[in-house]
Amino acid sequence: MSPKITTELLKQLRQVMKNPKYVQEPVQAYIVPSGDAHQSEYIAPCDCRRAFISGFDGSAGTAIVTEQHAAMWTDGRYFLQAAHQMDNNWTLMKMGLKDTPTQEDWLVSVLPEGSKVGVDPFIIPADQWKRMSKALRSAGHDLVPVKENLIDTIWTGCPQRPCKPLITLDLSYTGISWRDKIVALRSKMAERKVMWFVVTALDEVAWLFNLRGSDVEYNPVFFAYAVIGMNTIRLFIDGERMMDPSVREHLQLDSTLEPEFKIQVMPYGSILSELQAVGAGLSPKEKVWLSDKASYALTEAIPKAYRYLTPYTPICIAKAVKNAAETEGMRRAHIKDAVALCELFNWLEKEVPKGTVTEIIAADKAEEFRSQQKDFVELSFATISSTGPNGAIIHYKPVPETNRTLSVNEIYLLDSGAQYKDGTTDVTRTMHFGTPSAYEKECFTYVLKGHIAVSAAIFPNGTKGHLLDSFARSALWDCGLDYLHGTGHGVGSFLNVHEGPCGISYKTFADEPLEAGMIVSDEPGYYEDGSFGIRIENVVLVIPAETKYNFKNRGSLTFEPLTLVPIQTKMIDVNLLTEKERNWVNEYHRKCREVVGAELERQGRHEALRWLLRETEPLARVQ
Amino acid sequence: MSPKITTELLKQLRQVMKNPKYVQEPVQAYIVPSGDAHQSEYIAPCDCRRAFISGFDGSAGTAIVTEQHAAMWTDGRYFLQAAHQMDNNWTLMKMGLKDTPTQEDWLVSVLPEGSKVGVDPFIIPADQWKRMSKALRSAGHDLVPVKENLIDTIWTGCPQRPCKPLITLDLSYTGISWRDKIVALRSKMAERKVMWFVVTALDEVAWLFNLRGSDVEYNPVFFAYAVIGMNTIRLFIDGERMMDPSVREHLQLDSTLEPEFKIQVMPYGSILSELQAVGAGLSPKEKVWLSDKASYALTEAIPKAYRYLTPYTPICIAKAVKNAAETEGMRRAHIKDAVALCELFNWLEKEVPKGTVTEIIAADKAEEFRSQQKDFVELSFATISSTGPNGAIIHYKPVPETNRTLSVNEIYLLDSGAQYKDGTTDVTRTMHFGTPSAYEKECFTYVLKGHIAVSAAIFPNGTKGHLLDSFARSALWDCGLDYLHGTGHGVGSFLNVHEGPCGISYKTFADEPLEAGMIVSDEPGYYEDGSFGIRIENVVLVIPAETKYNFKNRGSLTFEPLTLVPIQTKMIDVNLLTEKERNWVNEYHRKCREVVGAELERQGRHEALRWLLRETEPLARVQ
């Protein structure tokens, strides 16, 4: 991996930073954040501006270019990668280290007095703008919005914004029509006394209209905004795709409808001017609801007194609680996904000893088996296929330079998932194709104990997921071990594999309480640098729990695993399990056998079925 | 309990709210918060202004009086009490209920346009002022500081501010001299590049100078402020007490000292003018460090650009980590405290069946036994002595109207503690003097399992206490039970029984990480309204833990119980304990026997010793 040479690009950028064609006044610094205009986690190639200007293409990082300097802030996952990908025009700012300055402090230390710092107001979230603007102002500088994105002005060959066809989802997938979702949203708006709601997150637009797209890899979303009024619906979206008869039919664009359900389709690029018009026409007490992560540009379109900002939107919260149709779809998707993985692991068991299977081949094979399943659309994220020391790199993705061959001597970790029309999967299994050492088994068993502690936990209604995080770590902590990532994230229903507002992590306090119907991952791990990585991940559904008592009539919750893929018993040191834990494993494997076994049988996949039966033999009681 | 008649008082208050002798311009509303000028949890009688004006004397509440209204905000613990104690001039604002307005919203709804809202700037913390002032300003009103406290102007017979003699603590108690504490503080100040540090919390002043007082009941503190410069020390304190030769000697007031250790003693009331002088004399980049909970008055004395505010001060953090002398002192105090409780429980076992022991008698007896111990100073909080349904009232304190007689048919809960010159104790035991029901034993055993889960937990260095809270609840949750309070609080060393910056609670995310030497309580419970309450509380010391592995060389921590009082085995359903839990109980009781037994022997308390031996018989393994 050789660094990108950026000398010429930086020169060009510094020129446009002073060019009156693009800036009202010269800016002495220009900030290039990671995101897109929708604050997406995964972004389209045309939005990879920070990677273009710097060469560093990790998922998190902010570049700041001044007349003299170019600096990149990123976190511990990417220190090595960023150092490799950037040339020496760039200074790497290692976030999380004690001596690393914040972006604001650094700017204040390098800028001449009274500087202007530019940023694309569509890319920076309003809350971030506010923080940075305040810090700069108190040091005598100004954060200024630069309408035209300055990277785009120098990016020759910038890819076009994708505009792919849409998929319509009928009631059998969504459980609720888009009309009913609009009705529910308007009732939430009425509760809070707001007149308008601005949908800025791509997955929220997709969910609201029961549409899917493929504008962003792995995330079945499409570039669009929506503005919902009490009597109007405006959808901001480009391209031919709105000419598709099935989409027109789905959205009833050509039907005579009550006016409050008539969708006005408008160009994607007109969102700002339309929102400004809304903002200008508000009467006193008419509020507009926005996410506090919405872009500065859109937030500013609404005068401050009229804004109603919340960290989680009512769509985000409604979307997280899956209805019966979505839950059933997720179940089906996970059964199909398990079929594909039984095939894969059976195949790997035969092929790995031959020494011909690399991490990339294994990942491709996993995709191949998944793609044979009904309603398969694409993967839900880049497959983490890692063996031996690569397994210890938590966000590893095999590339030719790092691609390792699987062997009977090393642990193999596969974290993968897919988008099916009926659901999204995300599963991690850690396997050994030879004989694991006692130490590897010991570590695996602690991770398994943590996985079970969360999966089998019973907790009161209203409990936030972060309160369960320590359960996943307790067995590791007892032996002085730990893992440096959260335990779980929300999972979309044929939507983003990571979604809010719930999760299981020591890192946040702002998650929404878990409720029945929410779906999260349960994925503790253990990583030994330079040796191996272990992670056991199921996607689990929050369900009501039956308990002996019922304090204050609050009711209790627990989890039901949706993922039904055997956990390799060869890796388990049964002596370290309690009876309750052993029973959990046996019951889990009984269910895999019953449910996935039936589907393997139905699909005539007899060899994989035999593998499943072998792998789900009950653990014997230790004498 | 009849309500206080406040008609005349409110009339007087409304007059002074318009009296130019006290206010520059009339104020249309006056806020009376709970606290004192040091944001103390426990306050002196002269600071009970909210209780004086309203009659409501619970520990938390804010009164607001306007020309037309008088309203009191308090939380669920006090709804009943406040309703009983206040006459119908007052509206009770039940905090935590959905329809209860915030103070700001209520003010905005009742005030005429452009109103002034007054408050004593010494009583309101700066962070609270900021929030309230912003909300009022955005509605066209003004929050204004009223120098003279308006309650004091109408409070005839207001008690004097206490000014009791001081206790000096020598190195055998404190481990570090006040000079060395000043040196350490100045080095923290140098690290953060601040020139001045303002000590506003009473326990921080006491800790810094190795002095104790008795100005506030239960808290061995005295009214004082301190301002520490890089070369100066100013102590703001009133009264004869600084004439005491032992205090003068302790503070070396009459010695020739290096000037940077020379303490300038100044009147308590001169803090504001002195701080204003400091504020006026600052050169650029000279910062002044204050707690963000310091009063608005003191915070405003320093121009905004020069303030350095943190939620926890370096003294608060240093004070929390006990040194060897303090730890040894705490151990001694807890042994003496255990001797007193063995005596008490032995006495109760004999007396309760006679039907003559009330909650108040039991509490008094506990104090009597404690007061026989060496270095006993006072109780560390009002004893919670509660039997039967009173046990379910979490913050219960027996008064004649509620005083119940202990019996062999009801559970008895005693939460009590004392201040000894060598340490502070806080212990809860739940006992049955007859035969507990199976259900009572079951609930007790879940609480015990939670207590053990925290006490025996092993966790990485750097872990915050809130991450351990769910361990205490897991056994209760499994059966649909829970308790509605946090699990633990920091405990001072012959200082406040509640102190920051650490604790074990689901409610906070802002606690500082636990480190070896910190001392917290571990006190899960279970409360059944109208029937009984169960709580098991030990004070525990954070100590390094030996673990099999040591991930990233972080090291691990665990807890050592300082409290050594038997846990009533009669209340335990041994069938519900794991072997590990049973071993924990037996090992705990072995230690109680060994350590407290030796002290009972030494003090010639043979009957109590026999009680201890009986109560610490090992639990038998269940067949």
C-alpha cells in the first residue's frame, strides 16, 4: 500500500479556498468531514471526499487543510492504515491519545488572528457545527458555511451520485402501509405540537415509504429527503426511478387520493429552498421537527425559534420496533442465512486441510452460498474473513496484500451478513478446523459465557441496553481479559445493519430503552494481538419474559436468538460452563437442528444437513 | 403532623420582594432552593430557608413564590410529606410526573411580561443559574441575583450560623500533612495551567487542612472557604475557633514559614470581595479553577474568560482515593462499629420477644453501643430503624407518629453508621427475630446474591462504577424483581457519608473510574410496599485483584468488605446460592469471627462474642 501523493491536490484546494468564485471571503482553513448530507455511516463513492483529498479511506476521519498544514483526525482502529495511506503533506492526529489536540484547539493554535474556517454546511451535522463554531468564535475566528463543496470543485473524475432503481415492498414484508406510517407520524407530530417533520436520514426515508434502493453499497437506501406536513407529503428524489410504473403504483402517484396523502415529488436538490420557504411561512408556535444530527444547512433553513430538535426521531424509534411481518421476515432471512453458512462451514471443513482456501476465497464462497437463497439482494457489510493474527484486527477486511490461507492450525473468524428482501443478517462464528489449544478453548468459552449472559438475561421493561453490557464481560473480567468494543448494535429490517436508537454498549448513555420487537446484535469477543481473534455474534429479538413475580407491574424482557448457526462445540471447554450455560447451548443447538435442519432438508442440502446434525450434538454433562 | 400556616410569611416575603431596601427593582418571583452556599447535601438549621417559608422540611425541594402563587417542586420520596407539611397557600409540583411543568416553564406560564425572577446568588449553583437564566431570557424575563437573602430578612428567630470548635487530625489519621496536600494540589494546578483554585465544598476544605468541625449535623465539617494560589493560601473562616492554640499550632499560624505555606485567615464573609479582587487582578492566560457546582456569586466573581470549571475538583478526586493511614483508620472504625452492632443485635434478640422495643428505642440503643467505642464522634446520618411496612419506605426515619414496635413476626431493617475520628461507617442489616417466611427468605437471598455479585466482581482498572450496577440486580431481575435506588455511593474518611466522584448507580454516567483505595457502599435491596423492606449494605474498599491473565497490562480491581457484621443466615435460602456464593458467605463470616471476635474478646464483651460465633456458623452445602 503506497501513500497517495497529494501535493498537487492540496495546492489546488488552497487556491479555491481563496477563489471568490467559490468563497465570499478567503477561508484560512477548510474542514473535510467523513459523512454525506444524510449523516450516513456508509457512503457512496461520490461522497468519499476526505479519502480523495488525503488518500486515507477508513470509515472515520476528518481532514482539515490550512494554508500551511494538512491534518487528519482518526481513531485507534485506523492509526496504521492512515499512516500508510497518507503522504507526508499530512499530519496524523491520533484521537484518544492524551497529547492529541482537538480539531478546535489545533485550529486555534495554527490560525492567524481573525481567521475564517470553511465547511460544507450540508455535510456537517448541526450539533457539531454548534460546538465548533462556539470554540472558534471564543478564540476570535469564524466558522463559515461554504455553499459549493470545495473538494468537488477540484475533483476531476468525481463519480456521479448514484440513482439506481427502487424496490417496492408490499405489506407482506412491511406489515404497515406507508399511509399508515404517515398517519402514525402525524399523530406523534400532533402530540409534540409540531407542524412539519423533516426526514433526513436515508434509512428513515426508505422505511417511511416502504421503498428500498441500492445507491449505497450494503445499505438498501436511496438518496432522498422528505418533508411531512400535517396535510402535505413532499419527497425529494431524482431520476428516472420515479417513472417506474411499480413505484408510481406503490406511491399512488397517479391515483386520486385525499390531499393529505398525495405525494409531491420534487428534485433532490430543491430540499434547501423548499425548506427555506417552509421556514419563511411559519406562524408563531408552528414548530418544525428535525434530528439534531441533521445538516447545518437544513437546520439553519428553519429559524431558531421554530426548530424542534431531538436526538432520535419518531421514525427512528418506530423503525426500531419491528412488527409481526418484519419479525417473521427476519426469522425467514436468518434461517436462509443459516442454510448458507452450514453449506459454507461444511465446505470449509473439507477444503481448508488442502491449504487452498484463502480469506478472500472463503468470503466469496460465503457470498455464493448466500446468493443462492430466495430474496437475496446483497451483502449487508464487507465480510470480515480473518484467520490467525488477522482475526485480532477487529475491523479487518481481507485484501490481496493481507490475504492469509486458512489452515488447521489457526482460528478462523467470519463476521458476515446479507440483505434479503425479508430481512438483514449479521452473524459471527469462530471456528477451528484442526485442534484448538487449551488456551484458545478457554478464551472462546469465556466469550461464549458472555454471549449467553446477555442472550439469556432477563431485565425490566424500560431497561436501556447499556445496562446489559457488563454481563457480556463478566467471565472475561474474572480472568483479567476484556474486549475493546461494544457488545451490540440495533439491526434494520432489510435496512442498515447498524441502526439506532438502541444497542448494548458501555460507551453510551443516550440509547433508548429496549422494548419487545427491537432487534440487536449480541457479540462479545476476545482479541489477542498478533495471534487470534474470537467473536460470537447472534442477532437477537427482544421479547417479553415470563417471570415468577412482576415488580410494580413493569413486566420483563429477554432475548430470542434469530441467528441459528451452530456454535462450534470443539472450541468449548465444557468444564468452564455452568449447568445453566450448558443447557442454553444444548437448547440453542436443538433449535438450530429443528428449524435450520428442516430447511436444509427442504432445499435438498443433505451434506450440509449431516454437518449440522454433527455440529449440534448436545454437550455432555461433566462428571 | 399539621401544616405550617404560611399566609403571613408569604405576605411579608411578597413585601420585601418589592422593597427597594433589598431589591434594586421589584422581583415578580423569588426562588428558594434547598442548599447552602457550599452546595452541601446536609445543611445547618440557619440554611433551612425553604423549610422555614413553606413548612416542608424534606431533603430535596425548591420553592418559588410569585405575587399570586407559591409552588414547591419535590420528588417522589416526598410527595406525601410535602402535602402534609404545607398549607393551601402552596401548590405541590410533583417532579417526575408527566404533566408537572419544570420551574422555568411554570414561571413563564404565570409571570407577566418582562418579569424579574430573583434568587440568592450564593445558594444557586452556577450550572443551574445558567440553565434557568437562559430559559427565562428566551421568554423575555430576567433572572436577577438578590444580594440579601429575602428569607433571612423576614426570618425572626433565625438560628445563628454554627461556629463550633475544630478538631485537628494528625498524620496518624490523615497520612498526609496539609502542606503536602497543598503541594499536590498546586502540581495539579500547574498541570492545567491555572493560577488559583477556589475550594467551595465544605468537606474539601476540611480534607485539605486536616481539620474537622461540627457545624452541620452528621457531617464533620465547618463553614469555610479557601482560595489557593501558587504562592498564597487564604482560609475564610469565622469565630473564636481560630484562637484555639491546637488549631494555630496545627496550621502553623504563628510559625515562621516559607511564604507559600503561610495561611492567611480571613473572615468567612469576605470571600466574595477577595475573589473579586483576585478576578480583577488576573493577567491574560491566568485561569481560576472552580467546581461547576460552585455558587453563581463566586463563579461570577471571576470574569468568564478566566474561569476553569470542572465537574469534579482535584481535591474531590484526591480525597476519594484513601491512603494507607486512612484505609487503616477505616478498618479500625468498622471493627468498632461491628462490635457495637454485635452488642445491639444480641440485645435485640433478647428484648424484641418481650414486645418493648420500638424503632426509636432500637435506634437509640445502636447509638448508645456505638458511643462506647473509642474515638466515637457522632452518627454519620439519621438512623433508619424500620420494621414491617416501614422498612419499605426507603428513606424512613422513625418519629413518634410512625414509631412501630419490633416483633418476632416482622422483618427489621437497620441502616445506620457513625463518625469515628478514624473513619466513617454506614451499614445495613435486615433481620428476623422469629421465623421468616419462605418468600421473605427468597427475596433476601436474591438481594444477597446481588450484594455478593458486586462485592466479588473483578473488573479492569479504569472501570466506572455505573458499569457494575446491573450485577447487583441480575438475581432479582431473573424473578421479575428490582429496587428503585442506586447500588452504592462513595464514603468519606471521617467525612461525609456520601461523597463523590465515584459510586455504583444506573443513574449516572459522569462518575469517575474506580481506583484502588476508593471506598464505596454496596447496598442492593428489595422493598414491598406495605409489607417489608430488605437491604444488605457493606462499605467496601477498592483493591487490586490478582487475575490469571492481564489484558493490555491494565490490571484488575475488586472489593474488600470493610464492614464486618454477620449477615443473618436464618434469612438465607441456601438452595438458591451457587457454591461460589456460599463460599463467599462462609469466608465473610470467618473473617467477621476472626477480626471482630478478637476485638469483642479484647473488650471483654463475651455475650456479644457468643452471639457472633453463633451467627457466623458456616452454611452447610445443600445435598
